[in-house]
Amino acid sequence: MKERHSEAETAYAWLRLAVGLALSTIGGVGMWSVVVALPAVQADFGVARGDASLSYTLTMIGFGLASVVMGRLADRFGIMFPVIVGTIALSLGFGAAGAAGSLWLYALAQGLLIGVGSAATFAPLLAHVSLWFIRRRGIAVAIFASGNYLAGAVWPPIVQHFIQSVGWRQTYFGIGAFCVLSMVPLALLLRRPAPVTELAPTGARASVPLHAAALGLSSRTLQILLIVAGLACCVAMSMPQVHLVAYCSDLGYGPARGAEMLSLMLACGIVSRITFGFICDRIGGLRTLLLGSTLQGLALLLFLPFNGLVSLYVISALFGLFQGGIVPSYAIIVREYFPPREAGERVGAVITATLFGMALGGWMSGAIFDLTGSYRAAFVNGILFNLLNVSIAVFLLRRATIRPAFA
């Protein structure tokens, strides 16, 4: 395979990052439109809120499972192919969901098409971006990973405006058309294959190519540990992100205050991801994972003794600032300890674990609340899962006697 070291870290590489960020922000509509449309869909089909929420669950499952498949396609055929496939699936999914005559058809369109299509615009592109950068890989990955937060900031008010104006079905048709018209031209800009490099990675000092064996582990064992860590950190992360609005309602502050805190948390998450990107370029993926996980655990601890209105605003901001760098650090670790040709599939597997962690943690926190009558035990549960993630990071870091050099 031909190597093109000179193309990495160039102005063209930054242009591809911008294209990837745009694709991620547009494709992220699949994750947020289902949440915004939930009340309208529930009213249209005349079902209970729990039944209507099934569409979100299936979207998350489709997104997670498809991340591995899309990553494998990117490894084999290049990034343009899965992005175009995902775009087509996304557009067809919005069309099918908008025309659905029953809740089950709507939910299947969300899971099998919209969730799958959205998957192509995150994990595979995250891995692809990492192939174009060496010294600034951390910040590049962090900028791209901000795309799903940007989507969460941009899409909900737009979707809500059109649902109120023309109805959710027409809104879905319009989103489907917009996706195909905007994303296909962007995908075509990614025709050129990524440079195949074997240079020193983020924060590296050694010049000898190494892999998972540098940690005294097999590739399979390291992959499993990263998957468990990703699952655990996002079970912890989901507690405030999924239940903050309900928590504020229970405390008597009202859902509007909770929504403001959630928006503040996501906004701080964007700052966090970029900041941690700079940090990652200096200390590497494993140390960044440990730092972010430790700080996330600290923020979760603060929810236990403090529940005043001002305190919750402050803690929400801190939580956003502390946790934003965790998920991108997994992509950096994969790039440090696995060959470039495996990046798409392996990053996809870890991202799938983080998505399942969010889904599991969101459900688990609600179940614990039902059992105990408060969110205190749910916060403790999140802290325990966070400790598992920290333990894995410490274990791996202690085995990292020298820096790897896959790029």
C-alpha cells in the first residue's frame, strides 16, 4: 500500500476535517429529530409516552450496531462509500418515517434506516480524521467529535420550528431531502484515500513501531478492555445527561430550569472536547482518558451533597467541562495501539459500546429511581461505573512503559 506521509497535517487535511465536521453536524439530525418529534408523534398515533419512546431506543441500537459495520466498510473501501450509503439510508429513513401509518413502522424506520444512516457520520469519520493527523491528532479528533454536540445545539430548534409550522411528517420529508442534497456533495469531496502513515503518534517519544503487545496484551484483550471502559464511562455519563430535567422537576425547580442546565452542559462539552484535544496532543490518549474519567467522577460526586439551584447550574457546567474529552480519547488510544487499516472497525466497536452505555445508563438510572424514590442511589451507581472506567485506565497506563508508534 502506497504511503503518502506528506499529505498528513496539511491544509488539505484541515479541509477534510471541516468537511467531516459538516457531515457529522448534518447527519446528527437523526439522533435529535426523534427526541423533538416525540410529543407530536405520540399525539398522532395516539399511544403512551413509553410506547412512543421505543423509536429512540431503536435509533440508538441501530446507530450503535451500524457503527462497527460502517467502520469496516470505511477500512475496506474508503470513507466516501459508507458516508454515501449512510446518507441514502438517512434520507430514505426520514421519508419512510414521515409516511409511516403506524408507530411500529415509524420506529422501524428510525432504527433500521435513520439510526444506521447517522452512524456513518460519526465513528467511521472519527477514525478517518485521525488518519490525516499526527502531531495535532488530538485537537483534530476533538474538533470533529464536537459535531454531535453542534448537531444537538443546531437541530432541535430548527426541527421544532417546522413541526409547529407544517407538522412532523412534512418536516421529516424536508429533512430527508436536505440530507441527500447537502451530504452527497460533501461526501464526494472525500474521494481521495487517507495517507497510510507509520509515524510517531500523539504525544509520542519513541520511534519504534509498537502495538497492543507494548502493553503486554493481545489486540483482542485491549479491544475488550476499551469496550468495557467505554460502556462504563457512558453509563456514568448518562445519569445527569438523561435525567437532569426530571431531577430538577422532582426538586421543584421545573423542567425549564433542567433544560437550561442541560444546554449549558452540552455547550461546555464543546469547550471541553477542544480543550482536551490540546491536552491529548501533549500527554497521549491513555492519560487523557484517565484525567477525563477522574474529573467526571468528581463532578458526579458533587451532585450528592449539593442540590440548590445555583449549585446545580455550576455542577452542570463543570460536568460538561470535565467529560467532553473522554469519548474522543478512545479514538486516540486506538490509533496509538492498533494499525491504521483497522482504525474504522475498532473505533466503531468502542463507540458502539459508549452508545450502549448511554442507553443502559439512562434506563438503569430510571429503574433505580423507581426502586428507591430518589436519584441519590442512581448517582452512586454512576460513580461506581465511573470507578470501573478509571480502574481500566490506570491498569493500561501502568502497563504503558513506552509509547507506541502506529500512525
